[in-house]
Amino acid sequence: MESPVQAPPEEGTAASSVEETPVPEDAFAEDAFAEDDEFLDDDDFFDDEGLIEEFGETPEVLVRDPLAPFNRAMFSLNDALLIWLVKPVATGYRTVTPTVMRRGVANFFDNLKTPVRLVSSLLQGKLKGAGSEVSRFVINTTVGVLGFGDPATHWFHLSPSDEDLGQVLGAWGVGNGMYVVWPLLGPSTLRDSASIPGYFYLNPVGYIKPTKLSLGISAYEKLNEASFSIDDYIALKASALDPYTFIRDLYIQSRNKMVEE
């Protein structure tokens, strides 16, 4: 989320002086955006439509990436942590912990995040999704024993709305902005990064004291999540010629689809 199409050559260059002459893909530098400061000075920095108008028919250009050197460094850091630290621990945890228990833990944390999805649904005017979230929380907290079970899905066919504050901003017309990879947090965009404080505000885990306990619980949640997904990440990375651009584009495509829905 493999080789993106980069910015067209500036006016006055030899390439721009030849009209209607196709430019081969390999003529573009891989990280051309990293040195292009015009994106940082763009008055309409969040405008995705402006990006399309500027580059014309270039569907491969999914997001601005002026911070490519920094992002690649953070991607390498996160990847090293996943492979050398998270994978061994998650594999050991998966070995000694039955799937039903790990699934119950995932359900528990998913139930705790109901406020995030509920508020996000309301802010987008998705009243049906908001009502579903309220019903799911009541059913799973009671019948599902504090959320470890998910009878709302299996018995009442109430699926989670899968909404977040980043999608709210997207629904309000805010574009992705530039792509950014945060240490530990992973891939994001300027728009999604702006929603992170709201996520922590609505997530009940953030209110647990002391802070070290809250961070420990969050770390355990991520470990439990990794026990399900780490193998998929490794397979995904192995299938890509350039894992960084592949995961970047995959992330952007996924987020765009979620906003459209």
C-alpha cells in the first residue's frame, strides 16, 4: 500500500518541449516526489481532484509522497520490528494460546472500540450503522459476556460498521493529502493522521491508569492481532517487487474504498 508514475517534467525541459511524444515509464525517477517542494506549498494540499487534474490520466499515482525517503526509513524500521520481534513473540503466543481464546480477546477489544465506530457513523449521517453499533454493544456486552463472544454477528446478523474518524474526514471532502509512515503505527495519510487524537479520545483503553498499564494493554491487543495477521503480511511482502510502494498503494486503495462506502 509497483513503480508509481511520477510527476511530469517541468516546463522548459527537453522532455516537455516535444509535443505528443510518449515518455517511457523508466524515465521517471522512483522518488521524484521526495524533492518536489511544490506539493508542500500547495494551497489546496488535501485536494485529490487537483492531483488528478495535474497529472492527467495517471491512475497509478494514488497519493502524494513527498516524504518518500523518511517513509521508506520508517517502513524499514517497522518491518524489522515485525520480523525480528513481533513475529517470534506472536508465533509463540499463537502456539500456546487456543484460537478460540485469541478470537475472544479480539472480540473484547473490538467491543471496546464501539464509541469510535458509533461516533464516526453519526458524524457521517449513517444512522443505520450507528443503531447497529448500539445494538451490538448491548448484545455482546451482556449475552456475549463483556464482549468476548460475538452473538450480535452470529445470532442476530449485526455486523460492525467498520467506520473511523479518518473516513469521517474523507466523507466531509477532505482528501488524503500526503502519504506518511509513522514508527510503530505504520502507514497513514495526512488526513488519517489528523484523526489519531480523536481515536485515542474515544478509545476507553486510553483512560486506564497508570499510563504504563494502558500502553501494556494496547500492546497486548496488537500482539493478539498480529497472531492472526503476521503470516499474511509476510506473504504479501514476499509477493511484491517493491514492498514499500505495494503496501502504500494497497493502503490507499483500501482507505479510498472505505470512504466511498
